[in-house]
Amino acid sequence: MATNQRAGIIAKYAKEFGPILQSPFSPSTAVAPAGSAGSWGFSALPTLPTLPSLSSLPSLPSLPSLPSLPAISTVTGMSISSSGGYALQFFFYFFLYGLVLFLMLILVHYAVYPMFQFVPGGKGIIPITTTTDYSMYWNSGMQPITPAPDRSILADSLINYKFENQYSVSIDICLTDLTGKSGLDRLIFYSSTSPFDPTTSSLQSGAVANGIASQFSNKSTGVSMICYVDDSTNDVIVTYFLNAGDGSTVQRSSFPIQNIPLYTPFRIMIAYDTNIFTVYYNGLQVSQTSVGGTSPQNPGKSQIFYANTRTGKCGYVQTLMLWSRAVHQEELAGVKVALTPISKFAMPKFTPGSGPDTCGNSMLTDLTNIWANSPSPTPVPSA
């Protein structure tokens, strides 16, 4: 009874699912007869094309073997995923943000407010170290006999600069005994458009009725600026001779730098800025004089600086510095050039009571040991 029921159920499902089971993988006999074990077979599959064997393919040429490189972790001792990758990312973003910040500062500098300070004392918040742009002359320890700039030195960048409206000059000076010194003996240095020899000039030492400055007002001398000691005191004055436009000469003098001590080096700096010229004494401003928009006495010609070459002069010079622009006071204080010691001025060594060059100042004693025990160079006091 039970056997007949199982056979009936199998026959029922075989009838219902028989068509579904027909496939390439279907049995050779659709359904086994009920009650029999039956056998399942598979229909024949389509024949695939035969592929050539790999051995029959032509062989490729062999490539040279590359040397094996050590792993990055072996070289650096760090893990790529941790230390190396993080460091590269850090430097990349650091450079990127720095570049963006720099470009923003440049934009603000030129469009809104100066951000970079290119010269000491100039406008700007961030100081930028730059090379100095002055040229130095007369620092050999001997009194100069050649002008500055020296046109015989082709490498000098200032030989073609006219020194008319925008320039600065700094010079170290030391005064000797002034007793009996007058006229050209009180001339320290000057600028001129043509050679001027004070040793053969008609402006001889001795009593000068109208003072030394008036002797250079004639433009035929070619002199446009003089620095000298006042005719009757130990005050130092700077005077410019300017073209008034109608052929006449205008004279503009600085305020006197009063009571200059003798046998004591000091530094004079003059900044000529088209309409005014400013005089500094050891870094401190002592005078500012308007020139009224006038031009030098001999416009269009190059000015050259000369030292007084007279043997009886009272002013000795060293360390001349020239700029082709007007220099600010703060920048002058930042010049890293020490004041020249007295031993480098090549001054005559006077002994009191030895003759006409005797020192007439009772405050000065025997000067014989001054040069032997000259002090070390001292910086110019800041403003």
C-alpha cells in the first residue's frame, strides 16, 4: 500500500516537471518509469575549435634583467604608509600655503600698503636684507689725490652718474690745528665738473675779504659744492652753488656744524634730494636746506668729488662713500662701516713748539703718542 502511494507521487511530479528538466544536460530518458531505478545520461555538447598549443607559438626575445632595488622601508627605516607619506604631505602643503601667503603679501604691498622694507628706515613691516648699493673710495690710509668716482676705473658703476639731483655722500674727516689757516687751507673737499687744482689756483691762502665760499661763486671754476671750515671759527659748513636760471649763481649754505673738536675723527653725510639737501654729523641731522628746485651751477655735466691737496690744509679725509640716490637717516645709521681711526688719516705729527704748525689750542697737549695709541674703530652713533 505504501509502495503504491510513493510510486503515484513520483509519477505525478515526473509528469509535471518533465518538460522543465529537458535541456542539453537532461537525461537520455525523460522520466524513469515509475517504480524503476532508471539511469541519467547527457546529450552531446557542441564541439569547440581546437586551440594551438603554447609550444607552437613563436618565443619572445628575453629582456635584460633589472637590478633589484632595496625596499624604501629598508633605506629609510620608516614605513611608507606612516612616516614617509605623512612627511611628503606635510612639506607639500607647507610649500603650497607659503606660496599663497607670499603672493598675497606681494599683492598687498603694491596695491594697499608696503609690506616689505627694502632699506633701513623705509616703509614696510617685513625687513628684507639687501646688498649695499654704495661705492667706497679714499680708504687706503693715504690722503687721496685722485677724484671719486675715478673715471680711469672702467669697472666703477658710478663713473657715468652725473651727481646732479639725486645722490648721497658720506666722508670721514679729521681737523688739525687751525692756527694761521685761511682761504683754501680751510677747504676740506668739494665737487666740480672740471679739474680744479687748489695748489695752483689764484685763490691763495691768506686773508680773504668775502670768505672762502664767495670765491667759488664764479661758475668758470666748475665747482658746485664745497665742504670747508669757517674762516674764523672751527665750524664746518656745506655750500652749494646753483644755477638761478637767468645765468646768475645762487649760493645755498647749510647751518654751521659748530665747535668741531680738533684731532677727533667725525663723519659728515650729505643727502641731496632735488629740492633740498640734508647734512648729518655722526649720524645726527644738523641741517636741512631748500635749494628751490634749482639745478647745479653747471647743469648737464658730471660732478666729481675731490679732496683738498694743499700741503697746508687743516682738513684730512678718508672713507668716502657715494650713493646714486638720496639716503634716509635711518639707513645711514645702519651702514656697517666703522668711523676711520685717527691713525689712518696720514696726518703730520706735530710737536708743540716745533714751528709754525704749532697747535694753538691750550686744551691739546703733546700729540706725539696720539697716532701710536690710536683707539680702535668705533661705529657711528645711531640717530
